[in-house]
Amino acid sequence: MELFWSRGYAGAGVAELLDEMGISRQSLYDTFGNKRALFFSVIDHYRTTRLSEALQLLERDEPPLENVKAVLRFFEELAADSRCRGCLVANALVELAPHDEELSEMLQGTLDLLQAGIRQALEQARDRGELAPDKSPAALSRAMMNSMIGLAVTGKLRHGRRALREIYDGTLAMLA
């Protein structure tokens, strides 16, 4: 996962993957079939580990709007990582989704889970009076997903904390 995350799918050669995993070429093919299938497994692992952390933030026993802000902070911190890796799902979306329909569907499903969680939290926030009644949780959740993906991509560009904070603050302004 780390190699794909830091170098991308195309940048991670099979020899490097084998070395990183400490397995033989035959073991890779026996276990996964090919590099693409390994990448699908990596995306699934990332989804059940890193992105599940973001989903868990939405389920905290805090006000729903604070939970949504915590997810946005999660993506800001991911983007601020000094290794400039961004988000593996966002990276794969940019690199491969336009050319791989099956992967695109898997990535979209991953993003849909997060967006649905954000939408639900925003609906709760609106019901509790934390969010103005004229704000659309559906539209805001889509805009927030766009901002989070943008944060992840911006994190790969080494723009620094200030630029990331401006994106974060601009995204929060949508909730006001």
C-alpha cells in the first residue's frame, strides 16, 4: 500500500512491489493474479483502514457539525503529511479512473460511503439547529467531498500548511 500510495500505480514496478512485500513473483501471481488485482486489494485495504477512520469521526458522540468539521480536518492533515502522498483513493481517481471503469466504480463507491456519512451528519446538524434550515445537506456533502479530494490533491503539490488552511477555512465557510 505504501509503495502504491507514494508512487502511484504506474510508478510502482512489479519488482519493487515484490521487494517491498518480500515475496516472489510466483507468490504475487498465485495470491493476487496480477498487479492490477493487487492494487484493487490495496484500495480495499485502504478503504477499510484509513477511510474508515474518517467514517468513525462522523459517529463520535459530538455535535454532528463538529464531526463533519473533524472529517475535513482529517483530510487537511492527510494533505499536510510531509511525504506529500495525498489520499490513495484521490490519487487513483486522478491516475486511473478515467481509463478503468471497474476501478472507477470501486472508487466512486468508496467516495459515496463517505459522502453519505457526511450528508447524514449534516441532516442531523440541520435538524438540531446547528446548520441553517436553508442549507442543503445533499449539496453541501457533494461540495465537501469535492473540497476533500481537492485537499488531497493539493497536498501532493507541496503548497504548505497555509494553502491547506485556506482551503479548509473556505470549505467551512459553506457551512456558516
